[in-house]
Amino acid sequence: MSRTFTVSDSIVVRVSPADVYRHVSDPARMGGWSPENLGATVHGEAGETHVGMVFDGRNKRGSFRWTTRCTVTAVEQERLFRFRVHAIGIRRPRVPGPIATWEYRFEPVPEGTRVTETWTDDRRSWPDFVAHAFDRIATRGHTFADFQRRNIATTLRNLKKALEPAPDTR
């Protein structure tokens, strides 16, 4: 069975692209809506998100915890935020190698902003049978594509809930 290397999903959030971008492009905030990420620590000066910015993401799946090293590869104010994950480890990301790329696109729509989250498997050099075996162990029986498809849907729902104003009940 061949692998699916990219999965994505979208949701409309009733806030401006600037508001959504400001939240999503801050790696420290991701833990607020991701089912696995607990937040991140930016290396050097945090400041405005920029291409080349490096951060370490803290993650969990059940009782297992790990850290990833990530580098921002694309930013376009109110339109795009992308980073690649290129090292992993338990407490510190000690094992280098291409792991994944995450991308967030923000499109203005009449209702607010369509947010599209995309995960790309960067483990292209892994033979399919090795990747499938590893994935099923790491995700308790799923491929990473299927697993990330569910995580993306959860992240987008949580993002929408966190950013949208509460309904007016007057």
C-alpha cells in the first residue's frame, strides 16, 4: 500500500484573516487548540514571526511526550504560515532528519476567514513498509495520514471555538 503524503482540511472562522494569522503564526499559542501540541519555545528573539525563525515544539500523545525542532519556511501576513519539523527527541530534539511540514493558509471569505491546515509527510526516503510499521506503532494502528487528518479536524474546530466571539444571546 502506498502512502498518502499530504492531508488537509479547512474551516471558516468568523474573524478577520489578520486575527487568525496573528494567533496561528505564534508557535507558543498552538497548544491552545492542537490535540497534541503543548506549545513552543522560540529560539533567540521571539518578536514577529519570520522566515528562518526556529522553535522547539512540546508534544504529547497519551502519556508519551516529545520535543521537535522546527523552522519557519514561509510567512505572508494574513495569508500564509508554514514551518518544517526537522529534528525530534524526548526532552530535546537530538535526532535530525526531515519529518513533516505544516502549513496554514488564510483566505478572506464573506463570513470571516477560511483557514486551511495542511500536513505533509517529509519522510520520503523511508520505504513504505517501514513507514507503515512505524506509523501503526506510533499512532496505535493508524497511518500518519489518517491520524493527522483527525488531528487537523480537531485543531480547526478548537481554533474556531477559541477565536470566534461568543454568540449574542440577548
